[in-house]
Amino acid sequence: MFVDIAKIHLKAGKGGDGAVSFHREKYVAAGGPDGGDGGKGGDIVFKADSNLSTLADFRYKRKYSALPGDNGGTSRRTGKSAEDLVICVPVGTLVKDAETGRIIADISDEEPVVIAKGGNGGWGNQHFATSTRQIPRFAKSGAPGEELDVTLELKLLADVGLIGFPNVGKSTLVSVVSQAKPKIANYHFTTLTPVLGVVSMGEGTSFVMADIPGLIEGAGEGVGLGHEFLRHVERCRMLLHVLDISGSEGRDPIDDFEKINKELAVFSDELKDRPQIVVGNKCDLTSEEEVQRIKTHFEDMGYKFFPIMAAIAEGTEELINHIAARLAKLPPIKKFEAEAKPEVVAPKTLRTFTVNERGGVYYVEDCDWLMEVMNNVDPDDYESLQYFERVIRECGIIDALEKAGINEGDTVNILDIEFDFVN
């Protein structure tokens, strides 16, 4: 099954924790702090793989996590940084923030792109030594890695996109001008997945032609598989509009042209202005007068018209020569630019808390953000407690306790840890 959109969860690696240790050596009476820093957590990197053509693998695995960095060691040894997690995707995959729709990256070339950054390692206690704090018994935890949901959206990279109603001969045309071997049969929707064919012009010159599965009326609004197929037309530098001018399906080719172009305009304003060449296929099944009438109609509209018989490759050489000459004057395949991440100002609510007195105990609650600080505090170390006191004073907890009427010696409970209030 062809899959061109998927949603996955990414979690980069956490940085390793800094170490708490002190230098121990014979004949050295008072070794200083020598706890090493934690290693960096692994990044999540996306890389294009030309051997992949769909996002089917992401239907079965939706969560990807990079490894954490190693913790710091003694003797100022820094923990080993974790290896990056490399995720391979088809060429032409857009990576978007699932929540905002922001384009994070367009994986269209060989350059790997970091999508989620691993956390930095925490500092060991060697960094916390000062002239007044010579024996720090605390270190810093590693920072968490970035975590986000992303949407993967495949938009094929092709120079020319073949559009038109089902069963007009698009697959046949691709098969005779390139080495592609799409499934061909005399019924609607034979082609269920886009097919890419490389058209060689000799002397190292070639272009890529994409057979986009048959569109139908209402495709621009998502009828049938409309959006899934139209998505792949967006990058095409030029559109080849294939018509069945014999009317073998009981439709009028001019009316078909108008309907498909209406769907392009509904889907994207850019597509309605994309250069188009009109190809009249199956001209052997209608009269010369009808071919001329249709050709005159489209040339009067400003389109280049080519009558062909794709099944026997009649008229196809002139067509591809014209396409190659036209492509030489057009801009390269569209690449979607990554959108800047909006600046996020940390809301004050990140450090909110409440103080409630119950049974003579003052509870500081709704302060989960304080957990990381408390994890780094050694209650047996005076300087570590000073660090903790400084944090809760700077964030306003001390002031809030005093405002609530706390007295010297009263009990304070923060995240189920109790201590006597001393001011």
C-alpha cells in the first residue's frame, strides 16, 4: 500500500547527570571536588534515502527515542555522549510540527537534518566549588532532550507531472518514454500509486516524469484520494495534461480539461498558474477534423498542444523534445523552506505554586517544577541546603510562607519532604 503521510513521536536523548565525587589520592589529605560532567543525549536526525518510495514503515512504528548520554564519572571524567538516532525517509519528505503545521525541514537532498536535539549533560560538582563552598555535595542533572510529534508528508520530486482523468493513457505514455513499468490495463484507477520515470535525452541530460494517479471531479476538496494525489503535483515544474480526445469514455476532452484545472485551483493557488502542456492521446480513434478542432481550441487559449498515440509512441519524440527545451528555462524543483520556530516566552505559570496551612503544617503545592532542584539537594550538606534556600527564596516561596503566617520552627512540606522553617 502506498502511504504518503504519517504521524510519529520523537524523543531525543536526555543528557547524562553530572557526578558528585571528591579526589582521593594517597598523601593528598583533602582532595577537591572532581565530579565529571554528563554526556550529551543523542539527536534525532532525518536523512533522505533514494531506495525508499513510501512512508509505509511509519505505519507500524510511531515512537522513536534516542539514547541518553552517560553520567559523569570521578576524576573529572565526562560521560560518553550518545549516538544520534538516524531515521531514513524517502526523498521529498516534509517534516512538520504536528501541533502547529510549521515546516521543520524539507528532506530533499543528501544533507542530514537534526529534527530533535538531545539534552546537554549536567555539570559535575567540580563546577560548583567556590572560595566559600569548597565541598559541594551536589551536581546538576542532564537536560531532557527535545520531544515532539511530527507529521511526515511525502511530496514527490519530479520535473513533469502527468495529470488527467483515469484511463486517458498517462501510464502508457510514461512507459514508452522512460524505463518505468507501471501497471497498465483498460479500467479506471489501474494506477493506485504515483510512478516515477526518468526520461533520458542523451549526453547526460534527463528529466523525471511522474504519473499521478487519475484525478476525479471534487479531488481538490478531498473527494476520493484527491488530496493524496494532488500533493505530489505541488513540486512539479511543469504539468502535462493528458486528454482522451477520442471520447472513448463518453466524456468531452475540453470539459475534462476544465474540470481538472478547477480542481488544481481549489487545491492550491500556485498550481493553477503552473506551466502546462496539453497532450491529446488516442487521436487514432477519432477524426482528423476533431483533432484539429481540439488543437485549435487549446492553442487559442495559449497552450502548446501535441496529438499523440501513446500506445505506439507516435508523436512522443517531438513531445519530450519540447518538454526538455521548456524545462531548461524553468526554475528548479521547488524546495519548501523551513519555517522559523516562534520565540516562546516562558510563562510565569512555570514557577507558580500555592501555600496552604493544614494542621499546623505549611504545604507548598502545585510546584512540580521544583522537583529537579530537590533531586540535586543533599540534606546532609550545609552548602547544598544553602543553594536550595536561595532557589526557593528567589522564586518567592519564602515570602509566601511568611505572608501565610509561618513562624520560626513551624513545619514546611514541599513535595512530601518536611523540614523546620528557619529564617
